Amino acid sequence: MSNYQQKLNAMREGGQCLAGLFVAIRPLIKAGMSTAEIDKFIHKEIVSFGDTPSFLGFDGYGYASCVSVNEEIVHNTPKADKILKDGDIVTVDVGIKHDGYHTDAAVTYPVGEVDSRVLNLLRGTLSALEAGTAVLKPRVTAGEISKAIEDELSNHKLKPVRQFTGHGIGGKLHEPPLILNFVASKDFDENEKEILEIGDAVALEPVVRIGDSDEVVTNGWDTKTKDGAPVAHYEHTVIITEEGHEVLVPITDFVKTLLSS
């Protein structure tokens, strides 16, 4: 078996487990649930697959998942006293290591009913993820992906949290190149000129805010918008194939059911 086929098989299998995990989490996304309880469930499920939580131990991180509520961004730690309430949004970010390869994905769930402005944020962020994915093919550049994401966010009058990016993924959780959610230079900088070839995998993850401020406040792993504006984050892992690409963690159809209910 070629290295490419071995990588594809492992990431495809791990990605299917990860996609199913996001569906299994859904009943926990309700008022009164703590973010620590969500993480405990995730850890138990990953171990039951015979796999390893990618995040646990990464740069000293102590949990299987990151669980961020409302204005919190990407990698907030689960907490027993962080309790969900109706009208919140909660982002669950999880990685799985399966047969030596990582997959990474995130879903922002509405808790009960959310207001129309927040719903537009969620839908626009998902649409940006799909737009970035649509351009993936052999020889695409990182900058072309970034432009597709940024253009779609602009269509929804939304802006990315610029400090957070997508990334390459495979044998390591984070690999080159960075996939920005905006274009850093109209002529593309060196990272944006990076070319993706068959067998390269990336975790695309638009991290998107409401409002004009790009300032964040950080305390250890925990990060939030300074102005308290809510943040959405959808992510999936995709591999470049001869035919174009394959989404290895298929979450978008599931997310659409969340946003239509």
C-alpha cells in the first residue's frame, strides 16, 4: 500500500468517527450542561473507538476537546462551572489520532433559539467553510483558499478573527501551510504561495466574529473577544485527491440541520 493510500485510509476512518462524534454530542448541547461534562463525554467516546484525543497533551493542553461559549474563541478549556443556557452558542473543537494520523473538526451549536444576527453569523461561517473547500484541487495555493473564504464572509458582511487560522494536518496535528481566513497581501506572501499537491491534507476553519473590533483577551489557553461579540467556528479536514478533494470529516449536512431547526 502506498503512503498516500495508507494516509487516506487512516484519515478517512478517523474522520468518519469524528463526524459521528459531533452527532452524538448534540443531545448534550442544552441549558444546564457544563462544558466539562461535554469534554468528559468526548474523551470517553474517543477512547471507545480505540483512538487517541489529538489535543490531549498538545503543548501541555489537558483536555480531549476545546469548548468555547459565545464570545470565547477556539481553544477555551472545559470547566465544571461553565454552564450552558438558552440563547448561547457553543463551539466544540475536537481532534482524533487514528492509525497514526490526525483529523480535526469543529462545530458551533446553537443552544435553544438564538437571535437572527447570531444565526446569520453561524450560516455565514458555514458558507465560508464550504467556499474555501470548493476551490481545493491539486496545485491550489493557500492564498486562493484564503481569498475564497474571505470573499464569502464579505458576502455575509462578516469578518474573521485574524489571529486564528486553518492549517495542514496529517502525521502531526499542525503542519504547514497556514490557511488564513483572509488575504494578507494582494500579491500573496510566501505562505499564501504554498501549493497543495495530491495527498496534502488541510484543516479549514473560518473563525468569525460579529462587530468591528479585532481585539482579543487571553488568559492561558482561554481567549475571548474584548468587546464580548460572539464568535462562530466551523472546521473540517480535507485531503487533496487526483479528482479534486475529499472531505474526511463530513459535518456540513449535519450542521445545516442544526441551523434549520
